Amino acid sequence: MKNDNLLNLEDLENNPSSRVPVCLVLDTSGSMEGDSINELNEGVRLFYDAVRSDETALYAAEISVVTFGGHASCQAGFSTLEHQSEAPQFYAGGGTPMGEAMNMALDMLEKRKGEYKASGVDYYQPWIVLMTDGMPNGSPAELSRSIQRTCDMINDRKLTIFPIGIGEDADMDVLARFSPKRSPLKLQGLNFKEFFAWLSKSVSKVSQSTPGDKVQLDVDGIKGWAEL
Amino acid sequence: MKAALNKTAQSIVPDRNLPVSLVAKPGHVLHMQNGQYVTLGTILGQGGEGSVFKTNTPYVAKIYRPEKTTSHKMAKIQALLDKRIDCPGVCFPKAILYNSRNEFVGYLMGMVEGEKVRSLYMKPLFLKKFPSWKKRDLVELCITILKKIGYLHKNGIILGDINPDNILVKSPKDVYFVDCDSYQVDGYPCPVGTIPFTPPELQKKVHYGSYLRTVGNENFAVAVLLFSLMVTGQMPYNQKDGEGAQANIINMDFSYPLGDVSNKKTPAGPWRFLWSHLPRFMKEAFYNTFSKGGCYSTESTRLNSYDWLKKFNEYLRLLDSGKYGAQDKMSEEVYPTRFKKQKGVVYVKCPQCNEDTDEKYIKERGICMECQRKMRSRRHQKSFEPRKSSGYQGTFGRTTRTVSRATPQLGLLDILNWIF
């Protein structure tokens, strides 16, 4: 990890492209076992491939992944895909410590933003994608702390969150608490691939914009993965 | 010129949408004012404003999304047509296009080729797209761009939204300017812009489309573009441990040194080397343009495209004659890996990185200044603690394209909320 950090710092020195930080915060608890985790793996792999194949996004998007299945775990730290090998592989198991995972993601984001600033690299407003098929059962204090932090950042325009529920048991109310400005969306069936294809296109669009641009996301594309 | 400087666009009838009831598709037949027909072919590319189609003519057709056609766009295209000016590589409209219901849908323009300037900003992409380029090629590219901008300014046209996505590069002499329908022509403002290319005096204005830009305003954007090509990929106001880009522009806190004068905020990495290898007269020009109180730092004193052209011609002459390289061969490269050599200094190889370095430094420290710096930054990294959230919000808050100050972020769900 230490060497990764060094590499990521050197990358900031050598590549001045404005960064698009994206953190995937993914539920890998026991209930995701089976088709859900398989489709999630396939979706994230596709996301990595798509970002990698876009030559602007490759040098601009910094992807990180935090999972919560039993415990919060950093599967990939913020870096461009030029410096990540393959998409992480997830296994389902354990409880749903969503608050711990969100706090970990926010800590990682703060650290990386500090590094951007220290190196003189611009960055776009960060995105967090929060996906769950259940309800959080980690520490209630951590959960409310992470909700507070997330809401503060969103209200300060320092973060955009895409909260997405998977299946009938997804706690849409808790997802809504993470998203003070708008309602969370529910994934259509197990359309992870469609979602991640859409996400990669959106990341590409942002990375091809100039700081200050309003980026129009593909609204029609949302119909391919969200229950509307 | 000065009289027109800050007049508002009030004399112009406000922009309004011109609804289009038919979505253009390949195979559709459109017509021009003179009655000639044009058949749309395949789609070559799509953007936020619309799509570019092949046609059955040597030209391509830019067709707006139905909700993007406005009275100002049509008037501007007409004004550009009326001016009857021509500049190779500037993709001026050739004719207005109407659909079968006689609705304005877009315009015919020349084909474009090349890579966006944005791809020059990323070193790995630059090396892939233009592997043989030397510094002279970048300097010649600037000359080509400056000649076109100078021609437009001479004809009373302001580009308005100079940015790395609307200039395409095929070779140093072959450059294409696209999105000319946003240019400021005949009192019709340019409705778009971006923070890094907006001068300090306009940073606080609300809507890009609510005022007319002056040549003096635009000369700032020209200087930013030139800087970003010379210090390849960097913006003049990116800085380490500093404020955001917008605040730095307003404060004119330029991040690169001139002689001993420096704000000590030059971004880490090789950019200091790129800057150091510029000739003194180029550094002075940039420094005085971007620094508060500099002799070219205000709307009325900024260097114009012809002033810059003279400097770049001189730079190219120095490079092509071999004179500049004789002083330090590395100055001819796009990405130098150390500072420019100084006269009167003895150079030896650094035992760690094998770069030529000041003998005095090696005697004192054993390794060169850059290796020393890297070691320091590694030590710093080991003890790095995440900062607590400060007031810092990235070097830019995302703002809407037509608004120059921070406005609420527009995310996907906002868009959904508008629709549903």
C-alpha cells in the first residue's frame, strides 16, 4: 500500500489532468450471495474496462472501491486506472456496516483531496456511488456520523452522491438520509452492467469537460438501469 | 474600441428558442436559403449541442438538438456568412440549413481533422499522438493558432470560449477551430466560457451571455492557452498548497517564478523544468500577464495576438537556428527532465538519477536538488495525515456552463427531478 501511495503521489506530479474522483461504496454482505454478487463483479469489471478504453478518462478519473460485507474494506485506493491492474473481485459474506464503509470512503476522499491540493492538481466535484440490497447493521453511531458528514459535504457542494437500492429489501429510507437533495433510485432487477456502462459514460463526459462546465448526463440512459 | 468595451448586450433582442418539430436523422433532406438541397449521411460525432452529420456534399452539417436552436445562433451564423471572411482551418458556417418544414436546424461547415488540444495536455497521450514533436513544433503550433486568432480579432470577431476542446491539431501548421457558432459577432455575445480561461475582471460576472467581451478580455484567454501549450498541460493558476483556480485568477497569484521572484507555489513535478527552459523574454511576457501589477496584467495592457506572434516567431527562430539548443540541448525537448543549464556553472552527473546537475550541489549534498526534493516528499508522505475538512472546495466548484460563479452542483438526480 505504501508503494501504491508513492506511485499515486508521483502520478499527481507527472499528470496534471484535472481529476474526477469516484468512489464506489458497495454492499457485499451475505445477502448479495449468488447472482447479485456475480452481476456486481461483472458490472465493476465492465466499468473498469470502459474507463480504461477512454483515453481521456484513463488519465483523469480516479476510481476507488470500498466494500461492506462483514467489515468495511478498501478494495482500491484513489488512483487512475493507468495505475490499477484489474477490477477488484468481490465475495459476499457478513453483515452490512454501511456507516463504517461510508466513513472510510469519506476519509479516503479527504486524504486524496489533500494530496491534489498539495500537488497543485485540479479536481472535479467527487462522486460517491452507494449501492446496497439491505439495511445497515453496523454501529448506529458510525452510521449517523457518516450520514451527517455526507449531507454536510453535499450541502457545501463538495460531493455528489448516487444512492442506489438493489432488490426489494433495500432500505431506501436510509439511502435517502444520505442524499439530502434528491431521492435515491432503485436498480432495475440486476442491471448492474447497464448501470456501470452508464456511469463510465458519465465519467468520460465529465473528464472531457473543462472545469466549470455543466455536464449533461445521459438521462435516457438511466432508463436502462433504474426503476422510474 | 474602448467605447464598446463594457456595453451590455441590451441593444440586441434577447435570445429565444426557435422550436424544431422534426428530429434530424440520416437520410433527411435539408435545404439552404438558395434552394439547394443537402442530404444528411451518417453521424460523425455527437456533443451537448447536437450532432455532426456527413452529407452528400464535401461539407459536413452541424445539426442542433431541437431544443438548442435559438434566434441568436441563427443571427450569428447569418452574420458570419455576411462577413464573407475566410480563414483556413476556422470552421465558419458555409450555409444555414432548414428542414422540410422550413425550420432552422443547423449549418453546413468544412470537415475537420486532428486531436483536441486537450490530448496535448496529457503527457502519455501527447507522446502517443505526436511522438516526434519537439519544442519547436509546439512553438509553431502557437504561431499557427495566433495567426488565426489575430485574423478573427482584426475582423471584429471574438472567439469568447477559447478552450482545449474547440481547437483541433493535426500538425503544427494544420489547426482547426470548431464551434464557431458561439463566437461573439456583431453584438451577439458568446454564451459560454470556462473559469480557467476567463480573465479576473470577468470572473465575478454571472452569465457569460449577459455581456460582450473585449479583445482585452480575450487576450487573457489567449495567454492562458499559450501558457498551457508551453508548460504543456498546466494552467497558470494551478498551484500547490494554494487557493482554487478562480480565487487565484481573481488575485492574479501566478505560480511560476521570474528570477528570484516567486510565490513558491509552483506545482510539484516536471512543470518547473518546462518553465525554466523557456527563454527569458517568454517568461517575462507570461509573468507580466499573469501576475498582479505586471506590465501586461490588465484588460487594456495585455499583449495581443500580434505581440505574442512576434515573441513566438523569435522563439522559433532561436530554436530552428540551433542557437537556443547550443546553450542547453534539452531546451529543444517538449518535456525536459531538469532545470535549464546556467552559464558559468560546472555540470556533473547526479549519481542517483544520472541527470546533469550543478557540481557544487553534488559536492555539498551528494545528490541533485530534484532527488533531494523527491526524498523530502517521500518522508512527508510517510507522515501524511488526512487533513480535516477545510473551506477548500477543489480548485473549482462545478458551475454551470453559462454561469461564472459557483452555483449548486447539478447532478443526475437534479436532472431527473426536473423531468419527473
